[in-house]
Amino acid sequence: MNTTADYHNGPWEIPGGDGYADVTSILASAAPNLGIEDVLFMENFTLMDALSAIEIMDPRMDSGVAHPPSPNDAVVPFNPSAELLPEEVCWIIDRSLAAEMAWHSGNSLAQTIFTLLYMHELPNLQHNYFNQNFRSNRERPEELVTEVLRAATYGLVKSCDLAWREFTKNHVYDGEDFNGEKFDVSMCENYYVSKIIEMLDEAVLWLEYGLEESIWRDPLVQRLELRKVLLSIFATPPSDEKTSAKTLANVITAKALLGLIRSGIQPPTPSFTSPALAAFDPNISSKLVSHAPLRRLELPNREEAWNLLEAMLEGIFEACTLSTCDSILSWKTLLSVRASEPPSFRRSAYVRSLTVSAFPSSAAAPKFNSYTSPNWVVSELLLEVALIPYSLPTQLYNCIRAEDLSYNGLRDALTGFQSRSSSLTTHYYSCLSHNRPRQRRNFSKALRDWHELHRDALDLVKRVRALIPQRETEIRLVERIPLVVLHIRLTLVTDVIFSGFEVELYDLSEWSFLYWYASTIFAHQHKTLLAIKNYLDERETASSSGSLDYLNTQMELASALRDMCSATVSALARVPLPYNHPPDRQRANIERRLKWAHPAGAEAQDQCDVTSLDFVAYERDVQRISTRPPKDARQEEIQLFTQARTGLFGLTQRSAEETMSTLCEPLYKGFLAGLLKTCDANAAVLRKGANDERAAADVLVARHVHHSWFPVFSEKE
Amino acid sequence: MNGPQSPLSPGPAAVSFLASTLSKSYRISISDGRIFNGNLACLDKQLNLVLVNTEEFRLGDGYMGRYVGMVMIPWKWVVKAEAEIEWEKV
């Protein structure tokens, strides 16, 4: 038996009360009489049920295990009525902001916000009118806790509650992008924002007079003002022009306040004996109803927390500008470029969720007739890309009314296409705000549906041609539809491929096929865009040149990327692989890697089959590359990179309106700049050995340096 | 209220007594000061005790409890095991 501790001497009621009898010795004496296999089960309880029991005192399962004390832990226990110095309150506020940012980074509430013990004592923090202390402490006025810290903490918890409501709209993923478990702790859900803002205002008022001579007055006022603005921001997600404008203004104010705070005096870390240090308990999860032990989290330091907040504010600003933008292609450009960037707080889970929430009520939405409003996304896309008017369905119905028999068939085909294309394009836009690996998975799963949609679109064209062969105008409009579908489909394919490079998913042995495949997709893309362009006549483009600009710039980009891919495939032939798979093994790997490229059950000679994997053509090209003299190979690669460079440079010289990057011009230019640098670097390396037959055959090393999509080659040492 | 210490029960009788306490409420005190209150679901030769519908209490300012569900307490941590039963001579 272990050490006996006598709990009955304590003044508190033992949980369970008096009706218990000590059976410890009975248990001990029973043990020898149980067989090694004997287990006593209660009724309806089996071994299977017992397997999910939490083993007590196992730190992996038991969240209540006492943690070894850390050197940074407070030596005094937490006392909510303890009186604090102004700089201690300031320190607590800063640290709780760090906790808030840590929560927004995806950690659990129990590791972050809930570690601030004051939040569990909020109702008790109010000034106790029955405990008048006439000898008020000048250094540690109690209002610092009852007014200032109380208001700041209410503000913090309410901000998190509002953010939680945004998170749980299902635009981002619980457990992946954020952690929504509340552990049965109240987060001021029933408090009105206005009430809490009032509290903050009163606290500021007290500070103005109560702390008049303290150097900490201004830093505290600024922090409370910042919390007020943050609360307003979280309370007003951009959903229309009015709310966007309000939030935009608040973001600007918040950034200004943050600047003031950063340039002001900073509170020092409290000493070990200070009650302020005890305000945070990193092991609070052991006292909450938690399902699994959570590790103790190191909160970001003050600078890091402010940087995160600033980045998030910029992201919110961007979400507001998005919601007032009336071009769906500008949305596409901004979100696509952002998606290809490494993860940053500018695209924190909250910002991304806000972006998806803002989408349906964005300025682009109300531009058209009410009867097309469920399909506004695809209607707008068809209009902006190919100048297909919203009124096309009506025009078609009007043409066919005479032929009653075929009317229903066309109507069914058309409404079917509208609803499917509408849900797919809306899905595409919300996926653009997912985290990149999740986005990649969602895109690859959707490709099968896009293949089907393409087929439906071609079918629609056939029907219309058969029904109203004489209506040239309408036919020419309908014929553009499958091309637009194909354009988006090919965009998804290249996104899936290159997002894989961004997350370093592929083995070196797969690069050659992937770049070759990407070059064929870019070639198809170029063809498709050209075909759409050929449908646009002067009359149409005279009134709105947006489509023509979009098509031209996308064609230039597709061309440049195709050239870069081809040059990369060629140069990769001189990068030795650490091991060589037999060809059929390699082919099996590629097929598994790109399984989304063949829609299940697709017929081989399907005219929609532009994304199929043509190994025969690949082998042919590889053969051609390997039998070429090395000098010629180098020359061709240099030429391709230079060609690509010219195209990319041309794009950087175009205006933001032409490239649909009015919302993100510097970002877009940055994206192009990375590609440009890669072309230049590669051309330079390849030129070095270009004139000598032996040097031209030198092996190379490939690494992604300037841009996550393409490697830079260098001489092997 | 503790009953008088029972005389050392003969082995098999102890086993059948314990079997009769299955699904009754138990209060287990362990060496780090926590107290677990739950219904005994099963026990084995090593005296690993599985409790269901368990609440965990720790001594803070008074006893603070939280629901932990199904737990398995290895005997080596047990300081005292109490069953909610009518005391009867075994």
C-alpha cells in the first residue's frame, strides 16, 4: 500500500458524503484469489468497453496529472482581488493579446484564452461596495482591476466569442484551421457588444482622471481603445457596402493605435513575487472538462503578437475591399495569388472565413436580374470571361417557344447545367479561401465534376445547334460556354499540380513528368483562351474591353509558364536521380499521384479528355530530349527561358485593370517577379556551359529558390 | 462513516463480496491527492479498477470537481478505496 493520507481532517465536505465504507483491504485480500485471466465485469460491460478508459496518472491520457513546475511559474497563488500596479495590468493585457493571437493560430482555447484566470472570475471583479477601503492605495488603486482589467478582459473574451461565431460558420475547418472546443466555459455569449464598449469607455474615463500623473496612463488608455476598435471589427463582418466601410475605417484606426502602442513604453515582466504573474495558469486544461491532455503552450512574445495582429488587420482590410469589388475575376486573381503564398496571418483562419462570408453579398452579386440570382456566380463568370450576357437563357427560350416538343428538353438541359455549374463555381470560390493542402484536395476531388460539366456544356451546344440552326448569334454565344468551363477546369489542374510543389509533395523522380504534363495543360489553356477570344467581335469588345484584356493576359501567362515547364523538363534530363525506378513502376507512381486526372469511367477518346495522362507522348519527348546533342539542348532551354522572361516582363508592364489585379497589384507583380528571377537565374547558368560540348553535358542540381513553382538549376559541385 | 475494520476475509468470500459491489459507487483516493467518484465497472487480478460516470475532485479552495467519464486506475496509485454499501460483515 502506498502512503496513507488522511483527507478526513480537512474542513471541507468529502465528495460523495458519508455513505462509503473502506474496502481497500478487502480488495487487497481478494487479489490472490483471482485467476490471472479472471476479470470481474459489471452487467453489460465488456473488455471492449474498457479499452477506451483513460488511464489515470498516464500523462498521455490523464489531463489531470500534475505537471512539473516550470521556472517561469508564479510562486504566489492567484488572487483575483489582489491589487496591482499599472504596469502589471498593462503586462497582463499585452499577454492576453498574445494568448488571443495564439488561439487564432489554431491552438485550443484551453491553452490560450482560458489560461487568463481573470476571465473565470469576471462576475467577481466588480467593485465590492460593501468593502470600502478608505485608505485607498495610491500606488495600486483597486479600480485598475475592477474597472480597467475587468473591461479589458470582457473585451477580450467577447472578441473571441465573436470570432468563434465566424469560425463556426463552416467556411473553415474545426481541428485544422482553428480549435473551437469551449470546454463548457462561458464566453460572454449573452453580453451585448455595446455594453462592453460602455465598460471600456468608463475604464478610459477613470484612467484619464484616476491615473493622471502616471506614465502608464497613456499606454493603458491606448490598449483599451485598441480593444474597443477590435471589438467593433469582430462585431461587424463586411457584408455590404456600409459594414465594409465601417470595418475599413476601424482597421485603419486599429493600425494607428497599434503604432502608438508599439512606440510607447513597454511594461516589464513582473517579478516572481508579483500577483500579476499568477494571472496566467498554462495548465488550466487539467481543471477543465477536457478529452485529451493538452500540452503547455508557450505564448508568442509581445513583438510577435503585435506582428500577428497587424497582419490579421491587413487581411481583414483586404476582405473588406474584396466585398466592395464588383469583378469576379478580380476576386479570382487576388485569392489565387494569395493561395499560392506561404501561410501567413494575412490569411489567418478568421480572415479566410470572413472572405467566404463576404462573397455572396459582395458587390458583384446584385448586378443582375433576380431570376438568375441563385446562379449569379457562373453568370458573372461567363459574362466577364466571354461576354455571354445574363439574358442568354431567356433569348434561347424565346427562340424555341414555337417548337414546343423540344422546349422541355432544352429547358431541362439548360436548368440542369445552370444549377450544376453554379454550385461548382461557388465551390471553387469558397475553396480559394481554404488552407492550401485542403484546397488541393478539394480541387482534385472536384475535377471529376468539372469533367462532367464540360461534357454537359458540349451537349448543350449540340442541342441548341440542332434546335435552332438558323440562329447564328445565339449559337455563337452558347459555343463559348464549354470553352469557359474548360478554362476553369484547366486552371484547377495547374493549381493542383503547383500547389503540390509549394508543399514539397513530390519526389525528384516525379518532377520530369509533372512539368511535362503541366506544359501540355498550359498549351491547352492557351488554345482554349484563343478560341474564346476568336468569338469576341469588335462590337462586343468596344463596350467592355475587360474580357479581351483578361484573355490576352491569361494567354501570355499560359505561354510563359508553358515555356518554363518545357525548359525545365529538358534541363531535368541532366539532373541525376539518386535511384532509378523501372519504367512501369514509375508509371504506376505517376498514375496514383495524378489519379484525379482521369475521371473514373471516362472513355479513352472522349473529346473532353484533355487532361488524360499520355505516357506514350511523354516517352517520345523524353527520347527526343535525350538523343539531342547537349549544346543544342542548352540552346533550346536558354531560348525558352528567355521567351518566357519576355512574356512575364510584358505582363509586369501592363496595368492592374488589364491583369485583373486592381485589388492586389503589388502582390501580383511580386508573383511575376519571382518567376522572372527564376528565368533569369536559369538562363544565366545554362549560358555558362552552352558553347562547350562537354560542359553542356554537365550534370545539374535543381532547387526551388525564387519561386515555389519552378526550380533554379545550378552546376553540381 | 467508516464501519469497523472487518476481520481479514477469507479469499473466495472476498471475491464474491467484491463481485456484489460491481456497478456500485466507489470513491478512490490516489496518491497525488485527487479523489475519483464513479461506478465500478470491472476489476482484474492486478486490481486495475475501471470506473464509469466518474467525477474527479481535486483539493483547491474546497473540492472542485469535473466530469472525466470512464477511467482506469492502476492499483499502485490507490491510497484508499471506498464503496457505497451498507456495511455488512463479510
